[in-house]
Amino acid sequence: MKLLTLLEVGDLGALVVIIILTMLFIGVAVSAVVAVIAKIIYEWNNDRQFSRKQFIQTMVISLLVCGLISGYICGGGL
């Protein structure tokens, strides 16, 4: 007997989209928190300024790391 995937069961495409969007939303929220913490640490007792470009780069790097972790967990690595 052939194993069925989630998309072959029926009209569950919306469920897959909801799961993906939820993971993306949580990843963006976690990345924003990490970027804010990095900004606070960077500007702690210095005259240095954390630019908008640095903030976005920090968010993107953090989002990529969250994606790697999510892919590892959802891909069956654990």
C-alpha cells in the first residue's frame, strides 16, 4: 500500500499554506526580537548608531537561521 502525502489526501492545500504562513510569521517575529536585542547591545555604552541597513541585515540573517532550524526540525532531522 502506497503512503499518502498531505496533499494527496484531499483538498488540504489551504492547511499547508496556513502552516507555512504560521512558520513564516513566527520566524519574522523571532528575527525582529533578535534584531532589537542586537541593536540594544550594539548601542549600549557607545556613541555608535545601529543603522536601518544593519537592522534589516540582522533580521535577514536571523530569519535565514530560523529557516534552517525549522527545515531541520520539519525535515526529520531530530
